[in-house]
Amino acid sequence: MIRPLRACVTVLGLAAFACATQNDPASAARKPIRVVIWDEQQPIQKQAYENFLGNAIADHLNKKPSEFQVKSVRLDDPEQGLSKETLDNCDVLVWWGHARHNEIKPDTAKEIVRRVKSGQFSLLALHSAHWAKPFIEAMNERTTDDALKSLSASERKNVKITYVQPAMRLYKKEEPVTPSFSKSMAADGVTNLEVKLPSCVFTSVKNDGKPSHLTTLMKKHPIAKGVPENFDIPQTEVYGGPFHVPTPDAIIFTEKWDDGETFPAGCLWKLGKGQVFYFRPGHETYPIFKQEIPLRIVENAARFLGKDKK
């Protein structure tokens, strides 16, 4: 049977396109960023989100299928929504948790951070995820990295690290901020490095639904693209700083309230070959992640954190 010329051209054209795509790194780079959104899905979210907070973010990112491939999972899914298959197909892990942090298995948190450090994916932690086990584990790892960098090359060759666990509570403003580290030399030449781990908390929290006022500190950062220099969140929970975490590599947004409280609202850390971004505004009973600017920041962050993975 003689195949029509048009059909032959079409087949050859598709074959050529497929071949070019396989051999063109730029084409491969245009594959969608794989975003996994993990949501504890507290029932109280129904006050602001008809189909839960995580799904609201997923719905927003799904409007750009050429850029994002989105999977929404929850704590009550099999394997807590964090199966090996899910983590193997992830470039950015977005995390929302609040009331059930302790249900996450410690080994799962360690595996997430191992993958972040290896560069497989990056972590985007939202609001009350400051006490999520993966975020705490990530901040502990960054603290250790910072502590080791404070030593000379010779000191790092023979070092003994002692970890001091923080109190997991609100701190007073006059208390020393965690983390911290100090060194001493033993008689046998060993460098003793004491590392006080971060509590990943702050000094006050108030849920009175007052507005917060945000300022974009790094206007040219990709996470701030299209974000006004100044903008408000009409209703949000208050966190009073300082924030007990390792010094960020970048603070992109800062937040303040009319009562004088302030907080670093958008913090970015490098962790091995990956990155961690924390965005503070939130509370599950306010529709913050239905609002244009917070959704744009999450979208920008997912794009920025995921671009290196593609």
C-alpha cells in the first residue's frame, strides 16, 4: 500500500521532533516543574476553603499546566501522602501543617531533608509549618553546616559535636536567640563543638485577625516578581519576632502589625544542593491562599525552587 505523501511527512516530522526533543537540553528544561503539595487538611480549614487549603494552591498552579505538574496529597493518605513514588517525582515540596506535626514519622522527615540536601527537590514551608518535622530537620542540618563552617579546615578534621536540644515553646524577647554554637579545644587536640539547635519558633502568637503590612525587601529576586513593594494581608495570625532559625541567606519580605510586632515573612536558605523557603502569612481560617499576591508568591517560589531541578 502506498502511503499518502502528507501522512509520510507528518510521521517523519513527528519522529524528527521526538529525536530533537530527546537530544535538546533546552527542550528538556521546559518540562513542567513537579510540585507536590502536602496538606494536613484540618477540618477547620472549611471556614475559608471549600476544598482545603492545599487544594486551593493546587488549583491555582494547575492553571499553568505548561509550567507546573501538580500533585495534592494529605496526611491521611496511604504512607501519609509521602510514598517513595511521590517523593521520586517531586521538584518542589510545599508543606502546610499545624495541629498534627507529631504524627509525621521522624524517618520520613529525615528522608525529605536528605533529598533536599542531595538536590532532588526543595522545600517550601508555609506559616505554621515552622514546627513541621521536615522544616525543623532542615533547620537543624543548616545549623550544623553553619557551625562547621565556623571552624578552620584543621579543626574540622578532628571535631566532636555535642547537640543541645531547644525548648519547644514560645521564647521571651530577652532570651538568647537559637541556634548558637561555640567551640573549645580539648587537651588531646579535639575540637569540641557545642551546637544549640534552633527552636524554630518566636516570642508571641495572636490570632485576632488583624491585618499585616508586608514590604518587599528584595525587589529583583525571582520570588518577588510582580509583587508590590508594599501590600497588606487583610486578616492573618500574628507572629512576634525574633524568629529562632539559622540566619537566612535572603530575607525577601518582612511583615509588621499595627501593634508593633515584626517578623521576617519570606526567608530563604541554601541546604546542600537544595533550598528551603519559608513564607509566614497564614492561618487556616482566613482565605489568604485565595488572594492574588500570596498565591503569586507561592507560584514564584515554586518556579524559582524548581527551575534548577529541570
